[in-house]
Amino acid sequence: MGLPRVHSGKVRDLYHAGDGLLLVVASDRISAFDVVMAEPVPDKGRVLTAMSAFWFDHLADVAGNHLLSTALDDLPEPARQPQLAGRVMLCRQAEMLPIECVVRGYLSGSAWREYRREGTVHGEAAPAGLQESDRFPEPRFTPSTKADEGHDVNLSFAQAVDLVGREAAEQARAVSLELYRRGAAWAAERGFLVADTKFELGVVDGELVVADEVLTPDSSRFWPAERWQPGSTPPSYDKEPLRQWLDGLEWDKSPPPPTLPPEVVAATRSRYVEAYERLTDRSLAAWPGAGDDHDDARAP
């Protein structure tokens, strides 16, 4: 790459781009149960980048964001590599809040497991008698910690206040709820329910902005509206084909991961592409990098 690497995550790699800028590269890596698979999912990084760019623009009147450009020509010279087309974001470097800003519109995942045990959601009161996948009367801001390894830990709002201060926590809650409402309304018009989603917020020049990714299959649980029924879990437009296949194996969910068959990779790619195209009314083929071979696009 030729730029100093800042961090490598499960999916994204970050590089210093000079003058307070970061280059974010979305690879085709995919993880399940906190383990990165050996096989990439072609075009996954392009989907994540294209989808985030769409939402950053669509929701810009709700909150600013860190994105400056997704064009190779705008990158520092060492980063103008053809294999990165469609999977890069040149961004302002933000001071990130140390919490995940999760919004839940429906009772699912870890919130459902807690509710079933305790009758609460993130330690706070919730209506009695709810079923799995029930819609909450109003979307709920349910923050969590940011874990470098393993799972995030759910937080109450009071615990989030302890971490970031009341003013920042209240602002993060207000921004996250409005981002969710606007995104969920757009998705509903296209046949999707946003069960829950995670926003990353940070501060740039004193302004709270949205960073990382927005309303992608990696950060959100998208359900087909016609398949939603309280008491059951609808199929998700994300890595569900991969998780289902792994769940059918005698694998202890620790490295090394099993080898993925081509049909599982193809089914997972299809979910990501369909989610992007239906939610944005755009074709992935029109996004930069189409037709390139990204089977080795795990890191530049």
C-alpha cells in the first residue's frame, strides 16, 4: 500500500493518509462467531463501501459524517491501486466515542435473550408479554461496549453516561434514534424491516459525526417484511447462509475455521448484493470495481 497501517479489523484496514485523514479499506473478509473465515466473499467490501456512501449522503441532514471521497483519484498516490476501486473511503479522522450506538426497533438477538431471562432490555424496563421479534412501541437506544476481542457487552443508558458523559450520551442517543427512524422508513418502502443496527459516532472539529459504516448488512439486521411474524425469527439479509451452514457442523466456534464450500460463499454474496440493490435502488455493477477479481481482497 505504501501508507502507514493504523489498524486491521475483521473486515476493514485503516491507514494514515496525512493531514488528519484516514484511508478505510473494506476487504472481502467475513467472520462468524468472532472467527474470520479463510475464504473471502467476493464483492462484500464493495457492498459495504457503496452502501455506507449511500447512507452517509442520504442521512447527511440528520448528522454529519467523516467521509470525504470514495474515488481513487482523490487518494494519496501510493493508494491509487486498481484492486481497491469501490472499496475505499478517504475520511476525516474522528475521536471515536468508546461505545457502540445500537438502536433496536424489534426484540431480537442478545436483547431477546436478556428479556427472556430478566424481563429487561439492556438492564432497563420493557413491556411485559413480548415475544421474540416483536416490534417495540418506540425504537430503543441500547448502547454497548466496544470489544477488541470477543463480544461487546450491553450497557444501560446510565452506564453509557458513565463512559462518555451525560451531554455526549444524550446527543448520541438523539442522533442514533433519528438515523434509525429515517433509515427504517426508507427501508420499509423497499420491503425491509430494520430489526436493529449499530452506529459508530465520533467527534471531528467539535462536531458529533457518523463514522465507519452505516446501515450495512454487517452492522444491521435486515428482515424481509413479508416474512416477519412475532414469535419467530425472520431470515436476515446478511451472513445468515454462512451462520446456518456453520451451525450444522461439529465445529467448536474457535480457529481454525472450516473450509467454506463455494455454494455457501455464493449464497452469502447474493444476500449482500441483493440487500444493497434493493435498499439503494442502485445496481452494484455501476459501483467502481465491477468485474474485477477480488478473491484475494482480504487486505491490500
